[in-house]
Amino acid sequence: MMSTALAVVSFFGAFDTATYDRDSPSMAAQGAGQDLVDLVLVVPLVVLSLIFMMRNSRTAWFIFGGTIFYILYSFFIYTFGVYFNKFFLLYCLILGSSFYLFVLVILELSKMDVEGLFDGKVPNRLTGVYLLLISALFYLLWLRDIVPALLDNAVPPTVSDYNLLVNPVHVLDLSLALPGLIVTAVLLMRKRRLGYILTPVLLVFLILLTIALVGMVMMAQARGITEDMSIAGIFVAIALVSTVLLYFFLKNIPLNKKGRG
């Protein structure tokens, strides 16, 4: 049900301009860009990972978990950062479904022998440092907007330009996502069980999120809202590095619970 709802809202968000007609042009372009990425990449990934999960693929559980976390993150923004539209109930359905699915996935992953799968076979310290660097990058990016506004008793442009009360991305990143990356990095470098569970999930999340951000920038450029594509290059680099690190984690996992083959 969730994948169908996601396909519906992504299709209309990408191809029906009326979907975001109450939002600012920049927010509408970003929404359409992310919807296009969700339609061509995220929806098929959800379906395919579900199919392989039913075939007892351990790798699929990590990919599914990261994809669901991306959806959960994204639809918190859709439900609180997009003006009310005809898909509001579907946004709520997807947000709620992704939350409970993510909890169930983490519970299932906690039953796996992740120490046996990953310990001594993956670049713990390199990946941990990478997650810390990503956290620092996004903290600097957001605080560069927020701190001057606080000092001037003003509203950051990333809030006022989109006609928002607050920017839900700021809320999610500063409160949950970036602290989660830091905690995971520390746990991984200390070779703790939870670090092994969360790292592949968060790498999938970073890959999908940065691809979606590239889609947002490209759509904004296509609609003449921005001509600066340099930030897209940074997102592409993050996606590529995250993909390489994810490969080193997933390559050691047997194709199914019975072994390789």
C-alpha cells in the first residue's frame, strides 16, 4: 500500500504543476525534482528490496531499511513543509507507514549476527570519519543561515523565501538526522553492534537523499529559478562515496540466510 501511495504522489508531484501551486516557485521545483527521483528510483527500489527480502536476502533488509528511512525523513517534510493539497492524506499514510516499517526493520536487523558479518571486514574507521565529516558539512551549511538570523533577531532566508513558519529540514537535521550520523559513527568506530546495524542503513539513506537533492537542483535550474549547479556536484560526490562505502559493507553478506548461492 505504501509503495502504491508513494508512486501516486510522486507521479502527480512530478508531472502535475497544480500539486504545488500554493507553494513558492522554489519549493514547487524542489518538490517536483524529488518526486521524479522517487518515482524512477525509490519506488522500484522499495518493490525490488521487498521481493528479495521474501527470498531471505539479508542485503535487501539493509537496503529496504535505508530506503524506508529516506521516505520517513522526506515525508516528514512533505507533511509539515508543503502547503495543504489534495494528497495530504496520502502524505500522512506514507509517513505513518514508513515510521512503523522502519521500527520493524530495525528489530529484524537486530536479530542478525552483524558482528560476524562485518567485524574485521569493513572500513570501520574510514566510514566513521566519513559520517562525521558529512554531519559537520551539513551543520555548517544550516548554521550559516540560522546563527546570523538569531543574532539579528530575523528569519533565515531558507524560511522566509519559502513562506514557512520554520524550515522542517533544519528541524530534522539538527535534532535527529545529524546527531544520528554522529552517534552511529562513534558506535561503528568502537565496533558496537548498533553501529554495524545502522551504518549500511544510513549509507543507503545518504545515497538516496543526495540523489534527490541533485534532482531538486536540476529541476530548479530547468525552471529558471537558479543557474548555480555547483552544489549538485557536491551531492553527486557524497552519493558516489556513500555507494563505495556501502559496497564494502554489503559485499561480505551472503546472498540469503542459507549461504551464498
